[in-house]
Amino acid sequence: MTRDFSTLTYEVRDRKAYITLNRPDRLNAITHEMGEDIRAAVTAADHDPDVRVIVIQGAGRAFSSGYDLKMYAEGRESHQGEVWDPIQDFQMMKTNTDNFFTLWRSLKPTIAKVRGFAVAGGSDIALSADLLVMAEDARIGYMPSRIWGCPTTAMWVYRLGAARAKRMLLTGDTIDGNKALEWGLAIEAVPEADLDDAVEALADRMAGVPINQLVMQKLMVNQAYDNMGLQSTQTIATLFDGVTRHSPEGRWFVDFAQKHGFDAAVKWRDQGRFIPDGGGDLPSDADIAGLDGQQA
């Protein structure tokens, strides 16, 4: 069975539902419509008695590059202008977070298949799945923690613990599949050529279990996270995400993107270049010319 969506494809076969983010020309960058499509696809799978396991993946060479923010950062589309309405911002981002988190709240187990990279908001989607299987050379991380973002699902701390979550979010670094496996973020890391087979083997193993058993085991484990305050942590993370985009430093980042382009601003951030408190002078053209394209 297949269904039509604007930003993803949905297919059911052999007791498994496959949700494939389908904007490969933009490296599956996230739009509001994609969040709504994820929710609708997960809901369809949840209500389909022929589905026992849900696999989410990306078309092309990446899982997801994060939010499609180039036009906002460069000022070609309005991002609330000079006056920031924090509740409007919270409502928008909370909707996106809740849409991604249908993967976690789904009654049926979910697996994220990560090749290429799952970064920035794309990591929020991947970490909303119950389990991650990654290619060894795939990258995952939340680079906007350096500037202009806070991970709204707050799942880094729940998946890694406080120390390693701080290690990731206080640097904005990414890690590969092997490191993600070592740290317990991924359940498997395999050569990229073996990724499809590894996910199929895991999903097939689960798909042999009755739906009732799958649902009860998942609900029991998830309840422990709820008892640890997951929902309240997500609330403050989502509020902070809006603040990061409208702080003096956040406005500095937008000015940077408008002057030099979003790609240059992201490259500066991801290489670990110095970012001044409270904004400050923008890098010069000579500084920008020195960017070498390597990211953390």
C-alpha cells in the first residue's frame, strides 16, 4: 500500500511501514509541511492493523540536513521581523516538535535509518525514533547549539545522559555512526552498503512479535522517560529555541547571513569560529575568504 504526501513517500509491505523524507534536492531539509506529513504518515501506520514496525529514512544521500532556513536567514522571507512574538514562535516550534515526536509517541516501534547525515533539526527527527541504525560514516549532531538553535525535542540528554549531551551541545560537534554506537545513541553502525539489510533484519525481527506485545513494551519504557520530566524539558527547550534566534547573537547570525549568505554563516558556525557575545562586528570579506568548507 502507498499513499501520496507532498514531502515524503509512504509505503507498507511485509508488516512494515516505510516513511521516506523526499526532498533529496534540498537534502531532505525540513519544512512545516514535512512535519505535518510525518504526523499523518505515523498516524496512518498506527491505525493500520497490517503494520507492526515503522521505518523512517531519507531519500538520496542524507537523512535530513535540518530546517530549510536559508531564505529566512538571508531575509528573503519574513521571520517575524523586528518584533518577536515568543508565543507565536513557541506555537510554531511546538507544533513541529509534536509532529516529529509522533514517532516516539506512536504505539508501534520506530526505527530511524541514518545515512549521510542527520543534523540540526534532522537530528530531532532521528532522535524521535525509538532506535537508530546508522551507516558508519554517517554524521549526527546539532550544530545550531553554537548559535541560532536549541534542540526542541531535548532528546540528547535522554539518549546520552548529562555529560555526553553537554559534550555535544556545548560544542555543536557531530559524531559518526561508530561513535554514536559506542555512546549508545545508535543501536547499530554498519558499512553504508550494509545499512538497508541491517535495518530490514532488525525490523523483521520486531515484525514477528504481536502488536499487543510491541505496544506494551514500548509504552512501559517510554513511561520511564515521562517520569523523568520529558514533556517539561521539551517545553523549556522549545522556548529557548525561539530565544536563541532572537538574542543579540542570533540577530548577529542573521546579519552575517544577509551580508555573506547563509552558507557562509553556517560554515563559520560549524567550523568553530569565534562568535562574539552580544553580537558585535561581522567578519570581514577577507575572513570569509579563508573559510575552507570543513565542518565539525
